[in-house]
Amino acid sequence: MLLAVRPNIASRLEPSTPTLQDLISQIDEGEVKVPAFQRRFVWKDTQALELLDSLASNYPVGSLLLWRTGDKLVTDRNIGDFTLPETDDHSPTDYVLDGQQRLTVIYSCLGAAEESSGFAAGYDLLEDAGFVPLPENPPVHVFPLRILFRTSRLLDFRTALQAHPKGHDLQKDLDNLVRVLTGYRLPVVTLKNLTLDEVCPIFERINSSGTRLSIYDLMVAATWSRNFDLNERAKQLATALEGKDFDEVQGTTLLKVLSALDSNSTDRESIIALRGKPATHLDTLVERAKGALERAVDFFVTEFRVHSLDFLPYEAHLVILAAIFGERKALSDLEVRRVRQWFWRSAFTEHYRGASESFVNKSLAATRSFVLDNAIAADEFGGMPTIRTLLRLGFRKNGAGARAFALAMAKRGPRNITNGSSIDAYSALSVYNKHQFHHIFPQAFLKRTDADADPNRLMNICLLAASENNAISDAEPNVYLPELVNRHGVQAEAIFGSNLLPGPTGFDYGSCSYDDFLEARANAAAVWIGELCGGDH
């Protein structure tokens, strides 16, 4: 396999060994900052004290990796809790790619003003007690590290030590500490003349948290117009969907919607091209996206019973439908029918499973052509799921087929098989709750009677109010199901049918095996699913 060609960055690396004071001065001048895609400061006090001890012992603590660029990135924090000055638009800035936690400790303990917030440390000169969190009113023998590079304050502290009974020895220890810390040089590697796209894979590789950067992270970090804040606009879009339980839409998804509305494309190049648009254009685009997303979510709720993102089969469904509603504020009866066909077929056949960027991009154009122009066939998005397909599908929370089946059951208007009462689809599907799903052949029963049987076949699942689930527990299905049929009398056929279960007049629940039941259930469910895929409901 050929390796992808990557840029040779060796000639663009600049090693240096600045003193701690040099680094602190750069931070004070706003020349060193933390990009928005970095994780927040997470070190504990003990880790900070250990770093200080390593510095005082002249131990190596690893190098810093900086990226020097004239592009101004968004920095939603500076160094720890400290807000630092901006550089002008023409001066380059060094952004911290690796070493943020160490640099934050160094600045907080050695460079920040005495009265500043953030972690402050001292050095207890008595009996080599070492580094400690700085007390509010430190005794004379505890050296506040924040005065290390403040000559007059350092001299005042040294003079005050003379009053201590061990003042002479303490001054020697202090002088040794000051000598080591002021002379300590930290290795720094600076990347120069690299683009944001070139730098991000480097950051991903060395990032200790293993966090992969999304296109949204890159776009948030990149410079936009000073009049347009992508992160703030994304929050506004999420807030607009909050009342609809869709407020957890990812920033990357929102970017795809913006790009789809702007250029009928969701690929990386189209998203990045948004950076070149004027702020007024972007503001208008965000308003269009807001309306389109609200209409799309309303449609998902009313037509497909998707009450939360937990049950949306694929991100592509939201992006594509929002793009359609960005073009049409209302759909005709025939267009609604075609949206139904697209949604149910693509969900049950897992059309977008592992879909590449280019695949979704092509599907965006195809779906628009199908829904709005009726220019292609519904089979473009998958055929009707077969009996074999339904029998193969397992009940997995993140599985598109499982989500689609849950929505299909909710669309049917299910009633509790225990008492015939209506099941609240919003309660069942607003957030994932395993107690709202019932194994018709209970897991414990199958474990006792057939250890090889898989209880988590999708055809073994129905909706059932959590309060009713315990009523069945691990009961024997050949016993409890006939009892329910007798209890419901003439209503049994309708109640079982509302759950896509085979009708009791044509199926013997008292003697069926697990495999018999799954086969009959798949045949019963296939009729309803076929109607959904045909756009009838």
C-alpha cells in the first residue's frame, strides 16, 4: 500500500531554549496563546507541584511545541485563567500545540501577578519541605514563587528572612532555588509557515487525549470576520432547537447544513469556503439555516416520531432534509410522500452506513432531485427490507435499523400489550430508555431454555411502558402471551397488531418456538414497513 504524500516539515522547524522568564514575557506580550481546539487546563495541584519540583531539580520536563503564524485563530481562553493582551493583526502569534498544561503551571506560578487568580505556589525553605500551595498569609519562610522575577519584591523577601532564626541558611537555600529557576531553559520547537490544515494532523498525533479534530474545531479555530463568531452562531442554532430536544446537534452537522444551503454541497472544501464569505452573507445564511432546521425537526417529529437525536438513524437525514426545507418552506402532498419513501428506505437498508463525504454529497443532490423534481426512482435510496433483512437485524441503540424499527412501531400507534393503554411515543422516544423496550421472549427465559438463542433480535422487541415491563419480567412467553390474548378478548387482535405482532387468531402463541415467533413477527412487521417505504404513512 502506498503511503500518502505528506509535506516535509523538517525545514520549517525552529528549535530554541528560552529561559522561563523569556517564555513568561512572551505570554505577557500576547505572543503565545492557546488555540480554541485545545482541551482546558485539567492538571491537579499535585501535578503542578511535581512539575515545579522537576524544574528546581534541573530535570528535563519535555519540550513545548508551538506553531507560529500570522493568521489569527480564535482563542476562547488564553493561558489558564489569565486574559492576556492581543497582538496586532500584522504580528505573528505562537499557538501552543503541545505543552499547554506545563506552560499554564509555569505562568500561573512564576509569571502571574501576585493578586491574580489561578493556582499559586510557594517554596517552604524550612527543612526542604519543598513546593506547597501558597497559603493566604504565608509565613516568612515560605517563598511566593510569583515574586521570582520581580527584583524589588524578591529583595524585600530576602531581607525579611534575616529576622528568622535560621535566616542565613534559608537565604542560601533561596539563592540556590532562584539560581536554578532563573537559569532553567525549556526546549521549544516552533513550526513555521504551515497552514491550519497542515498543523491539525500534527496536533492530533501528539495530543495526549487522543482527540481527533473535526472540521468544526478547525473552523472555530480559524479566523472569520470580526463581526461573525461561528461558535456563538452555532450556540444560537442549538438554542433554537432546544425546545424540540434537538439541541445536541453537533457543530459539524450545523456547518454541513450551512454549506448545503450555500452551495448545495457538504464536502470539506465547500465548508472551508464559507470562511471567505462576508459577515452579512453568513448572518443571512444562519437565519436560513435556523428556519430550515426548525422545519426539518418539526417534520421528523410529526411524520416519523423522531423526538430526539437519539433516534435519528443518520446525521445525513437531518442535513439533507434541512437543505430541502431551506429551499421550500412547505412541501406538497406528493413531496411529503417522497420524503417518507426516502427516509424509511434509507433508514431500514442502512443506506448511509459508513457513508463517505462524497457519498452523502451525491445523496444530497439525488434526494433533492427525487423529492422536489421526482426525477429519479425511490429505489435509489434502497428497496423494501426483506424478511431475511428484518430477521438479521439486531437491537442495538446506535443501529440505524433498530432506530428505524422503533420509529415504525411508534408510527403505528402502539398500545401496551399488558393492558391495552396507549403508549406515549414522546416518553418512549424522546431519550433512549431501555426500560421502554420489552423483549417479548424474555432474556432470562431464553437463557434458561436455549442458551444459544439471541434475545436481542430486533423482531423480539416491542415498545412497552416502563411501568408495565416489570409485570412480565422473565415470564414464559408460551404462558403469558396466551393469557394476555384471553384477557383482551375481542381487542387482542388490535392490541397485538398495534405492536406489529402476528395476530393471535392466526398464530398460536401457546406452542410456538422462538424461531417460529421471529419468523411470524418479521412477516407481520414487513407489511407495515412496506407501506411506510411506499410513502403511504
